Amino acid sequence: MTDRPAETHVAAEDEVVGICQDLIRFDTSNYGTNEGPGERAAAEFAAGLLAEVGLEPEIFESAPGRASVVVRVEGTDPSARALVVHGHLDVVPAQKEDWSVDPFSAELKDGLVWGRGAVDMKDMDAMILSVTREMQRTGTRPKRDLVIALFADEEAGGAYGARWAVDNRPELFEGAAEAISEVGGFSAEIGGKRTYMLQTAEKGLGWLRMTASGRAGHGSQVNDDNAVTRLARAVARIGDYRWPIELTDTTRRFLDGVTEITGIEFDPENPDVLFKELGTVARFVGATLQNTSNPTVLKAGYKDNVVPGSAEARIDTRTLPGQDELVLAKLKELAGDGIDFSYVHQDVSLETAFEGPLVDAMVGALHAEDPGAAVLPYTLSGGTDNKSLSRLGITGYGFAPLQLPGDLDFPAMFHGVDERVPAESLKFGARVLRRLLTTY
């Protein structure tokens, strides 16, 4: 493990990089099948860092090795609603041969920490741990209770992590009204101006199983009721379909903010004109203008000369708020007869206003470290553990603050090869998070 300073009053930014490296070195790959190394070792490491400064974290498992860690830091105002500050310990798998470094080496190279989880999301985990440790060492009490949580299984929907905790241990979140977590608070160059993207909405999630039925038979015979053919046609129609642009309140406010910065109006008939001003974050924003449905998996047959009686595909749908039923109905229409649909996994869309005391505090914390920067709300095309916490009525935001160099393609780092984060960005994030948690 990385050596950390032993002084009593170590600032969070002095150890956040080392903690991030240590977390990356735990291979917590999530294959989505409840197989793999699990999160237990990383949870024990994180719990040890919290216990070292006098806290009493709890590690719990939803299944062998699928471990999460939670601790409550008591605030000074019993009437203030608690804030959940959460991350996840699991990561998507990495193919070592595709990387220029060992994905679990956490190498510090060219001023960046390289490794799987560097941005998704062991960077934020390290910020949370380092800031919590500094507050404990210095006797700094927050105004409200902080529920510090590092969950298992976010990368596969949270069934063994946040969702399990919400369903089985809701008392851990007693009194909580709001939460902050990943994929927000990072900077991007928009129209030449540094702009922080604060996530106030995320699309709904539906992983669908699409099953085609037909007549099984010998591969040498004429077969006009072939399940594979029926499925292939349905998949092609769904994959080729282009959903209409529909702007949510959050996305409209984001685009209005970009127009204010750049002077360019958004044209739904030609969105690329404005998108050119967004730089790398256009990849994030572009998918939030409409529903999406992408075929991802095909399964059919067991022998070259046998026509199977059924064939299966998986469709990854991401839905705008309130449009789950509309999307499913459209997919059934596109698929046609002889195709059945069922959900493998489904989760809600989220949207909250870009206003209120917590939003003001997040914006203020960013401006204190980067005066004059713009801050805009945006919709995340993916999903976070805030979906699970919403089942308890907790409003979630994406706020893992990072000041990033303009030439870093940050969206490409998520689940990408050679994932990496600048060390100075981690230190910036620790300062912003400390300011937020000690003032809100």
C-alpha cells in the first residue's frame, strides 16, 4: 500500500492520490454474474482507513464477497436532514493486453493516476475517504449527519450493493433527504470557457430480453418460420430506429446555458452545430436528447445443421423521465409478431431541479476553488446508485468534482482503455468536497 503521512493534521489533498492508487490495486472487477473477486478486500481497506481516525464503520455482505461499507458521521444540528455521500467499489473488467499499463497497477505517469476505476469511481471514493479522515483528525463536525457509503455491485445495477442495502438495511439511511455521488461536478471546455457539469437528472434503465419463437427443424429443409431470421429482422429494425429529440427540463436548461456561453442557439434539426462547442462532453449530452435502444447481445442455436426453435437478443434501453411504457410499446411495434419481451433489469429515471440549498452549496464550493467558472445542470445518459436511494425518497445528485485539462477526453475514460485521472484533479476535488461537507 501507498505510504501516507503520519501527522495529526494531514490535509485531504495530501493523501487523496495515494488512497486512490491503493483502491485501484484491489481488483474488484464486476462481471455481472456474481462471479469474480468481489469487493470484500477493498471494503476492509476502506473501513480500516475510517476506523483509523476513530469512526466505527460497518461492513456488510449481500452474498459472499459482495461487501459494502457504511459509517455515519454525526452532525451538530439534529434537526438538519442527513446527507448520503456515496461511491461504489466495483469496476468493470479490463483486458490487460489492451492497456498500455497494468490496469490494476495504479501507476502514476505523466501526472495522472492510471488504472481501472481511476474515474469510475475510485477517484471519488478516495476523495470521500480522505475528506472524512481529515474532518475526523481535525475535530471538524458537519452541520448535518453524513452517511458515508461505499457500495458493491453498482456496475451491474446494485442488486448486491445499494439496492440490497436500501431493501434490507434502510435504517442506515434514516433521516437522509439528499445524496451526492459520481458523474457530476467535473469540468469541460465549452465555447472556450471552463464549465462544470453538475448532474441533476439521469435516464431510466431497461435491459430487455427479446425472444423470437419459430419452428425447429433440420438445417437442410425449407423453413419459413425461422426464429433466427425473425429475431435478426427485429434486431435490425430496432437498431436502425432513430428516436425523436425530446428535451427534458434539465437538458433544456443545459442547452440554454451553452447558448448563453457561446451565442449559438440549439437547432433540433441540426444539433451538431451547437454540439461542436461542447468538445468531448458531446458524447455524454448527445444521448440525453432522446430515448435510446441498442441491441447488445445475440444468442441462438446449438448446432450448424439444426434450426433452433427460439432465439434471443438483449436490448439496452435508456429512457427519458416517464417514458418507460412508451419505449416498450414502440419496441414491440418495431419487433413485430412472434417476439416476446421481458425485463432482465429495470430502474427508474431521475430528475430534480437545479436549485435549492444543496445545489447552491455545490456551486459555491466550485466557485470558491475556481472563481468565474460556469456551472450547468445536465442529464446523465447512464445510471448511478442514486436510483436505489430514490426508493427511500432520497434526492440524488452527481457531484464528484474534478478540474480537468481541456485536452483530456474525460467521457472516454468511463469503462475505456487506459482509464486515468490527473493527480491535481484529485486534489482539487478533495478541496471542493471538503468545503461542501464542512459548510452545508
